[in-house]
Amino acid sequence: MASKQEIEINLKIALKEIGKIKPRFNKSYKVWVFSHSLYPDVEYAGDSKEEVIKNYPFYLREFIKQRLNQNISKIAESKTKGRGGKRHGAGRPKGSKKIAKKRIYVPEVLADELNEFVISHSVAEVKELIAKSY
């Protein structure tokens, strides 16, 4: 269990890292909000800037207390690489080329029949038929 003195020391360090608390107005919720990238799990919203500036440190103190008492999951505390789920061996192998594609639009009445025709014939036959149509 973390002592009050230890919590206060860490709070002082955290507030120094954060710097000046500058709330921003959230138009969709019509409240003033403050959060910081160093402590993304701590956020406070209030009706005025002054309220947010006054109460944010209380929420930060509680977060620090829980962190020191090891009540926060490792997943929430772990820093991600910011690669959106990139993992070794995933994706297209290097050197392979993606086939260029182009979308075409045809009337719905013809779409299913045209698709069946293209599937049932070779590429050369389809190209020959298209060439004849010009």
C-alpha cells in the first residue's frame, strides 16, 4: 500500500510533467475536458474551465494511488508500438506484387450474366469479345 507522502511526491512529478492544465471545450457534450497523453487513462470533464483545473489533480492523484498499489492491469499500462496490430509474418510477403484492378459499372440487369460469362470463359476469349465490340 502506497503512503500518502509517496502519492504526493508522484503527484507533484506528474503535474510537473503535464505542465499547465488547459481544458478544451467539447461541443458535442457541451463540457470542458482535459486529458494528457502521458496519462491517457485520466480525464476530467466539467461545466467550466476553473472546475476542470481544480478537480483534475484529484483524479490524477487517485490514478497514481491505484498505480502505486498495482491495481491497474498491465495491458492498460503497457506502451504500444503504435503499429495497429502489426506482427511478425503478417501481411503480403516482400517482393510479391498486388494485381492492379479497376472497377467497372454495368446495369444490374446484366451484372450476374456478365459475371457468369467472364468466369466460364478464358481471359483471352473475354478480351477478344471486347475488342470485337469496338
